[in-house]
Amino acid sequence: MAFDVIISGGRVLDGTGAPPYRADLAIRGDRVAAVGRLDGAEAATVIDARGRFVAPGFVDCHAHGDAAVFDPAVQLAALRQGVTTFVLGQDGLSFAPGSAATVAYASRYFAAVNGPLTEGPLTVGELLGGYDRAVAINTAYLLPHGTIRYDVMGPSPAAPTRDELARMIAHVERGLAEGAAGLSSGLEYLPGRYASAEELAALCEPLGGRPYVTHMRAYGAAAGVGMSEVVEIATRSGAAAHVSHLHGPADVLLPLVEDALARDVDLTFDTYPYLRGNTILAMVVLPPEVPGADTGRALEMLASGELDAWWPQLAETWPRLTISHAPGLAWAEGLDMVEAAERAGLAPAEFCRRLLVETRLEAGCVTARPDEGPEGEESVRRMLRHPSHTGGSDGIYVGGHPHPRGFGAFARFLGQHVRELGDWTWEQATVHLASHPARRFGLAGRGLLRDGFAADVVVFDPATVADRATYAAPRLPAAGVDDVLVSGVRVLDGGEPTGATPGRALRPS
């Protein structure tokens, strides 16, 4: 019996939640062909997995690789953590579907998160086609509500007319037909912030079994506001719901999750195993009345002094902000706002204003939360142990000093939360990071190691898998994952990329 690849002698974590068992795994073409004792079988490539686990490739449920995924360094960062699929189109803002003006807006407003991709107009089908077999990892795509709203209504804060709502729904229906895996919203960003639950529920109605994925309107201690809206949207539309990066005190969040489940909401959520966040600076520091979706007007307000009375309220915020992305002011990347201001000879508020103006609101920042410390860490652990949890990095790869989560979250799940802390068993980790998210996003034939399933396979050492990226050195690839295959093609060999680009643009089936 001949195969293309045999992974021999490892302990298989098949994604079902079953304990690991010793077996060989054979691949023919892009599919798993056999799992079991394969003594005497031959293959063109044999990978010795003795002493290591063999698992289905992990699915990063929340990655901002929309443009960055074409960077080989970003692909390596994912593969060295065992991640073989990115779910893109997060937080309601990405590049499709939209006119040239819409693509330009999404590129500009979310530049510190997604980076620039291309000029529009762009359809979902065209975007997915650009990913297919062009990168080493798979990609799935969520329809971004904010992009759709901007394409129909521009930066308007008004409620949509009946005609405008119909045009947005048509965008959703076409995007789903072209292969989108769901719909995302970003209700702290613009223009998503202007949407009502009624508007969002109407856009969710065509989803069928595909999820509504939301960056809620409020998190942390105020997460009840955001979760009540999630429940309302899911109840009105019948959509499944998935909450992005559900962070904050577990004593607040877990009862909200349980209440939603008790109301028969099909709810899941992702978290990343860090306390700090990473986002666009404008969202953190500008008051709600600044129309960030209208860059020209926002810059006028910053330059005119209209916000002079606002800045003193942020005195306690400045030390918690580290500059991650500052085009034209790259010397400031990696410095906190107070230190950068001191180097520039300015007060923090004035330096922040300068940073926003000179980057045209493109600046990004890593944000320390007030709950950093043992209580915050314990909340992270309690959240990821919940059975509705799936793994997501919220990885941002833009700028000279991004958050380390894009380079280490999944290795941190394994090295710290499984091996060191025991929050999951190895088999539970594989469910949270592979099979559960594959099911949630409709990635049929992935997430499990069984005959006929796609051969997305990761081989890792349970004794050495670990994150290496830190806040001080955020771009260090993880350790302990040395061999990865995507659709049966070896993309990581001995920890080094092979240069192969078998990644598929995944369309739910």
C-alpha cells in the first residue's frame, strides 16, 4: 500500500476529545487516507513523529491577517504555532465587498489593524480568489458589516432607509453565495457603531447556519450591555452567535454566557491568553462625537482645539498605551505614550494629538487593561475552560511593535495553559483549537484526523511547545512545532518554511 506521506510513531490527537493514542497517519493527495498501524506501508515522504503529538491543524478564529497573510513572516508565525487556517474579515471592517471608495476607507481607517491590501472595487469572490493557493495557510472570510454599511451609506450615522437596508442585505446575500463564512460586526468602530440591533438582525437573517461574529458594543465590567444586544440579534434573526475576544472579569462574563445559552442562543466565543489589547489609537483616545469615519472632519477637530477640554480626562490612560504602529514616527514604536512624549519634548496629550494628525488617524497601540494581575489572569483561565470557548489570537501584524499574540497565542495555549497550568488536557486543547472552531465556521472536512478529511496536520512536541514573543520582543516565532502540512503539502519542515503555498480559500459547505 503506497501513500504520499506517512507520519509515523506519534500519538494522535484526533480532535474528537478522545485521549491521544499511538498510530501512524497516512496522506494521499490532499486527504487523510488512513489512521492506525501501517506497518509495511510505503510513502514518498515519511515524518518520524515519535515523542510528539499529531493533531489537526488549528483554526485561528480571530486573525487580522487580511493583508498580512501574504507576508511569509506572518505565515511562519502561524505555522510555528500549528495554525493552518485564519478566519478573516473580523470586527466589521475589511476589504470586500465594496467600491473603490469603500476599499480605500477600510484600508485607511483600519490601517493599523489590517494593513493595506489593494485598490477596489472588490467582491468577496475576488478577495477569496486572491488568497487561494497564494499563501501557505487556509483562509476563511466573514462579511464585514461596517464595510457593507459604508458602501451603501458612507460615513452617515443615520439609521438606514428601507432601500438602504435592502441594498445591505443584497450585499450579504451575494457575499454568502460567493463563499463568506458568516457576518462580522465591530460596534466600537466606525461606521459599525451607528448600527442598531434591528439593522444587524436584518442583515443576519440570510445567514442560515453561518455565524454572526461580533466585537460587541461593550466589554469588561460593562459586557452585559454588549451581550444583551447579542442575544437580541440572535433571537430576532435566528442566527448563531460568536463573540470575539470575550475579555474581562469572569465573574461578570460567565453568567452572561450561561444566560444566553439558557435562552437557547447558539453561542460561542473566542479569547486570547493575554490581558493587553491592540487596536487603533483613535478608538481608544477620541470621544464619541469625533466622526472617525470622516477622516477630514476628525483631523479638523484635532487641529482646531475643539478637543482641548477632553484630553485631561485621559491622564490615567497615557501610561497604559504603547505605540505599536506610527508611520512617519517609527522611532516612537515600542514606547509608551508618556515616554514617547518626553522624548518629543511634549505633554502626552499634545504628543498623542500630533501622532493622530501626522499619521492621519492611522496610528495603533497596545493597551494595558486596568485588571492586569493575578485576578485578570485567573479570569482568562476560567474563560478558556468554558466549553463554548474557541481559540483566537486577535493577531495584528502591522507596525514595528505589535502585540505578541499574533506570534504566540496558540503556542501559549499549549505550553502554558495545557502543560504548565493544566487548564485543558491535550485532547481538550485540540477540540478548543481545531474541531470546535472548524464546526462553528462551517469548515466541513477539517478539524478532525479521520479518513477522507483534509490533511491539515500539525506535529508538535508537548515538552517544548511554547510562545517566545513578548511585549518587549513581539515578533519572535514560537517553539516546539516543527512539521506542518496543509492540504497534504508540507509547509513547515524541521521548523523551517518550505515555500509551498497550498492554502485554500475555504467556503462553507
